[in-house]
Amino acid sequence: MLRLAVATRAESYERLRTPLAERDIEVVPLETSERTIPLGADPFPAVDVGYVFPPRLMEGGVAAAALSVPWVNDRDAVLRSRNKAGTLQRLADAGVPIPETVMISDPVEREDLIAAFERFDPPVVVKPNSTSRGTGVTLAHDLDSFLGIADYLDLVHDYRATDDRSFLLEEFVPNARDYRVMLLDGEYVGAVERRLPEAAGTERWKHNVHHGGRPTQVELPDECRRMAERVADAVDIPILGVDLLVTDDRILVTETNARPTIDAEHYDAGFWDRLAATIRHTA
């Protein structure tokens, strides 16, 4: 039986374990953080292949060196997706439509912040460049609000240990449908629409599942499928989540995710067989 190292959260581990065991792949938990690791010993279980490179890159580097196995989504894939600005630039160069976006590499002069904000019609989305699950993403409704947000970010970025000192200004797209599209080896395997429950009210706008959004399986329009597959081709990441905002006249790619949550009941028939084939091919 092939042994697959999984260094994701317990929820993903549990979802992967039974379906892959039925396909002769044993899912082995890989604990890389919040523990002590004796270097030069054998602190990790023997495995044949890794699933997705661990989220903490330093600890992940130790695990990768100790295990010396291939990863379905390796370190470069995770870094490529985590850098939102780099991904958006790569997609724009490939002709994929993205929201109007400006990257700000802190610190910058106050007049440069003002000039960047004035490129947009408020409100403007402000997001850390390497955040996930919608963490730290907010709306600036006016210039003073934006400058206040920038001040807070400047305080955080003043600590030299902070690795990423960039953030993004991005156009706000109201009344858009929010889709997460899943792809394996560049091919579409399903999609969900994420939507806040009506009880959340009209003031909330982030539809991420981790902020209360509810995923519902959808038949994605062909044009959206083709768009997501163009994204997968441009970023070259085997297991990929692609976030789309869709209005009556636009399809925009906002982010990619190289560590997407596996929630297979929302994806197409044959999903597990295709995932197992990807894992075996990597191994």
C-alpha cells in the first residue's frame, strides 16, 4: 500500500483517509509544527509521497529533507500560489482577467498611498499579500479609513522578522457570485458557490467558508470552466483551487489556493479515482 504524508489540518486528513484507503493509499499524518523535532534522528514516519508541502516553510523544509520524497504540490507550488500578487501578475500576463489591483511594498510615502487609493472608486478591498482563508482582508470605504489601515500594517511590518511586508489594493466587485473551482492536473473536477446565509445581513461581504459562507455544489458555466483551466495552465499546480467572481458581464480570477480544502461531496463523480491517480503518478 502506498503511504501518503498529509500535513494539513485534521479535517482534511479525516476526509482523505477512508476514500484513499479504499484505493490502496494509506494516509499518514505528518506533524511538522508545534512540537520538538530532534534533528539527525528519525522524527517522521516513513512514507512514499507527500500530499501538499507543509504550511510552515521552515518546519516543512526539515520534513522534506528528512523524508526525501516527492510532493504532489511541492514547496514551489505552495509559494507560487501563496504570493497573491505574483499569481495575479502571472495570470494577467497570460491574458486571464483579474480585478484591478495595486501591490504596495511597505513602507511607501504617504502621497504614494493616496495616489494608489485614488486609482479606485471606493470601497476598496485591502488584503495582505500572503493571507489565506480571508484573514485580514477588509474594505476601506474612504481615504482616511484606508490610511488608517495602512498605518496598522506599517506597524506590523516594522518588525523585521515579518517575512512579507506587502499588501494589495483591489477593486471591490459588488453583487458578484463567488465560486471556488477545483482542478486536478489542470482539469476541472467540480465547483461550489459560496454564499453567506441571509441571516448574515447585507453589511457582510466575505463569502469564504471560514467566515460563515456556505458552499453549494453548482454546474459551472462552460466559460467559467475554461477560465479556471486557463489559470491552472498558467500556474502549473497539480491540486488547485481557483476563486472566481462572476457578474453579468465579467469573470474575474481573484486568487488561487495550492492548499485547498478537500470536500469531495461537492465535486464530480470520479474525483477520488482521479486524485489517487495524481498521487500515484507523483510517487
